[in-house]
Amino acid sequence: MTEAQSRSTGLTAPGSTFAPFRFPAFRAIWTANLASNIGSMIQSVGAAWLMTDLTRSHQLIALVQASTTLPVMLLALFAGAIADNHDRRLVMLAAQVCMLIASGLLAALTWAGMIGPLSLLALTLTVGAGTALNGPAWQASVRLQVGPEDLPQAISINTIAFNLARSVGPAIGGLLISLAGPATAFALNSLSYIALIVVLLRWRPEMPARERQPMLASIATGVKFCAGSSPVRRVLGRGFAFGFAAVAFLALVPVLVREQMRGSEVDFGLLLGAYGLGSIITALWVAPARRRWGNERLLAVAQTAFALAMLPIASATTLPAALLCAMIAGGGWVSTLSTLNVAMQLRSPEAILGRCLAIYQAVTFGGMAVGAYAMGLLSDYVGVAGSLRMAAILLLILVPLLRWLAPMPARDEGRVIA
């Protein structure tokens, strides 16, 4: 790391929670990424709520959530190979431009009254494809922004940015949709990509020399490593299982608010905002908790809390009754995913880091995509409340089952970063 570091005192002292902010590149990218994430959350609220206007099918409504995760499952392996074989900064730039164009087209079609269920899903799939391309390059680039001793904290702080956006973005989105319609929300998201594009154009990190491989051979190398590493396999299994069961909340909450609570788009935004607020609060202490309790105990607590929070939400008929549960669920979500992400990063060699993280994303987001489809389909038969309860029960069963079948790696097991 050759970039000059700012003076580190107090909250940004080395090894502290906010230590990564000592690095100018990390500060700039984090801030721009926060703006982009807020825009993305505003668009997610707009797309989910718009679909409830376009159709009464719970399956199609749940597919809005699946459409943002399915491309990650399908394209992540190729995206990981691209991230390892090419300049990660340029890969991120290409992804941001792709998402800007897709969001702009979504705004234009919605404003013109030409959007339908299938075109809405197609454009959210396109944005998801940009997310798939961006993800491995962005996560792997964190090592270029901070020192190795601050990598776990940087991952946690990046999670805070996403969940800060998840907190304020839906509330802004719900209010914006009620005042100006979903087309305005989509247009605002298009503009939100610009800040990150500018930062990436100005960032010039020193890139290590890379030995390029053919695409399929490059993918095979990453798959072979992950398949041959027992610690990595177990992390991947935990990611898929949690994503499959826990995504029921995000997939079905639009239907829950509209049909069971008889709420508005503002209520929808506030409920997702509470979910994000719980994520932020939890992300601030998850790293110390991980060091004190260990990965296994932290995951057990987080996933149990998430499941227990979904049970009363399934029966909620008013917004106040659901807000606290949504905050608890958000905390369980961020605790689980940040713990799995850190475990994966610490066990992935630099030369194939993008591919390892891509495989992690493909497996975890694949679980979410399959879970969103399954829970939406189930909801058409047993109702939203029944589907949420079944997802919560499944998650409670998985906590002891996965601890037995796929225990989290011990602290030094398989680590490639000290």
C-alpha cells in the first residue's frame, strides 16, 4: 500500500473500528458508494411497489427481489474471472455505467407509461447484471484501499455503508414515490451512479502484475480451489442456506405491507428503513463481538434473532408492531453476512481473490434468488404470513443443523491473511 495515510488518532487509530478511514482512497470510495447505494435502495422500493400496482401475483412481486440476485448467481463466476484478469477499477467503472444506462431506461419507460411486469423484471435483471459484474471487483479492491491489518474493519464499514443506505433509502424512496411517482425514484438512482464513476476515474491504485488466463480456465482455477478447501466449502454452504431462508422477509414485505397491513408506499419505506437501521447499529459492534464470541456463536445468535423476528412480523397488521422486529431482523442479517464475508476474504489467495469472492456471491445470492422464488410461489398457496412462518421455522432448524454439518472454520484454519 503506497498511498499516503492521514494522521491516525482516536477513532481512526490502527486496528480500531473506523481505522480504514485513515486511507483517502477508502474514504472517497466509501462516500461515493454510499450515495450509489442510497439510490439503489430508492430504486428497489420503487420497483417492488410498482410491481404491486402492475400485478396481484405474489410470485411476480417476489421475483423483483429475485431479479436483483439471480444475475449474481448466474454471472458471478465470469465476473470473478474478469476481476482477476483485468484492472479491477476499470471493471467497476464498466459496471457502474451499465447500471446507470439501465436505470435511466427504466425511468424513461415508467415516465412514458410503457412499463409492464416483464419489462420491469428485465430492466431490474439488467441492473442485477451490473451488480454481478461490479461485486467481485469491488470487494477484491478493498485490499488496494487499506492495509491488511484493517481489512476486517474495512469489510464491516462497507457493510455499514450498504445498511445506512438500506435505512434511509427506503424511507426516502417511499416518500418520493408517494409525492412524484416511481419514475422520479428511478431517475434519481441513475444520477446516484455519477459520484462513484467520478471517484473511480480519479483513483489510480498500484495494481499487482497479473497472469491472465483464458476465461474458462480461470474460472476452473477458482472453482477447484474453493471445492478443495474444506473451510471455504463450509462458508459457502452457510451462505447458501442462510440466503435461501432469510430472503423471505425482503421478498414478501411489499405484499405484507400492501395486503395485510393495508399500508402505503411510505409505510413500506419506513419498514425497510427500520431493517436498515438495525443493520447499522449492529454493524458497529459486530467486529468486536466476532472477536469475543467467535464466528459460530455469533452466527447462532444472529440467525436465531432473525428467525424469531420474522414470526411476529408474519402476524403484524399495523406498522408500529413490525418496526422493532424489522430492526432485529436487520441486525441478524448484517451480522451473518459480514461474518461470512470476512471468513471468505481471509481464506482467499490474492491471485484468485476475485474468483473466490465471486463464487461466494454466486452461492449466497443464488440461495437468495431460489429462496425468493420459492417463498413467493409458496405464498400464493399458503399466504404471506404462512410463508414467512415457514421460512422462520426453517432458519431455526438450520442453526443447529449447520453447526453440525458445516461448522465455521476455526480462527487459523485455512487463513491466507494473518
